[in-house]
Amino acid sequence: MLVRLLQRFDFRLLAIFLLVAGIVHLIATFMAVNDARGSAYSRLARSLPKNQMTIASAVTPQHQPLPFLAPDEHYAFCLFDTGDTTIRVRALLPDLGWTIGIYAPDGHNLYFAAASADRETTVDLSIVPADDRFLGLPQTSSTKAGITPEAVDTQQSIAAEKGLIVVRAPDKGDPYRADEQAVLSKASCTAGGA
């Protein structure tokens, strides 16, 4: 009975079905990767001002600016646009767990730095337009932001038109929260390269 049923079954249809299912699966996977409507940049672009560092509220189940943000971290975001000017980024990373990342709108990493256990890390860099326009010389005095010149490493430049800056600070608990917020509030992204 089973042998007769197997003889009547057309295995070519099964092979065609599996092939079509595989093709549909591959197409759906590639389309999902290329779908940028829900990217971090587009989600934050609706709510953040351009070229200004904004400290996000604490991550809770009811308030999540982006999926998968850790609730035991504090975040500051800056949506930058170098269409008219250069952007100067400054941040202090005082201890382990502190990071800064600069990302293109499509999610590619342009720059990343993490704090060292041995010493504070000071980030001072410029984001310049990706084309060949001259927007003037940046100011060289770093004492305006309360950063002493000897604490700053050689300034770096990154070429990018638009993107997102994310400063992440670990939450060590209530006794440290005020200090963490104070350091996080010193992070800046200012237009004009100053």
C-alpha cells in the first residue's frame, strides 16, 4: 500500500515546492535587511534636534527610544548634519563601560571609543562634510569646553554628511547617578567646529 502510494507521488513537485520556498525565504531575508524605514537614525530623527546632544530618559518597558537598549545604561544622542558646517564632538569617558560611537544613517560604524581602566579618555574630534567644500578653519582653543589642552589627544577628523552620535554610560546605582549625569551632560556636538 505504501509502496503504491510512493510510486504515484510526483517527487518533482516536492522538489519544485522546496526550491520556490527557498527562493521566497532568501528574497524576504534580503528585503528585510534593506528596509531602512525602522532604522535607529530614522526613528531618532523624528524626535531629536540636529547638531545638539540630548540626554535620553531612563530606559523602561514603557519608554524605549530604540529596541534593545540596556536598562542599566544611560544614553546621550546627537543627530548631526554637516550640510552647512563642521561638527565638533567632545566627550569624557571616565571609567570602564563608557563608550562613544558615531554611526552613519545606514548603521555603519564611523568611529568608536571606549574608556580605559587606567585613565580617563577624552574624545575631541571634528566631523567634516564628505565633499570638498571649505568651511573655514576650526578654532583650536579647547579650554572653552572645560577641557585642558594637555588632556586632549591629537584631534581627529571624520568625513560624513549625516549620522548619529551615541554616548553610553553605565548605571552604577543611586549613589553614582548624579556624577554620571554630570559627566554625560558635558558631552557635546556643536556646529561650527568650535
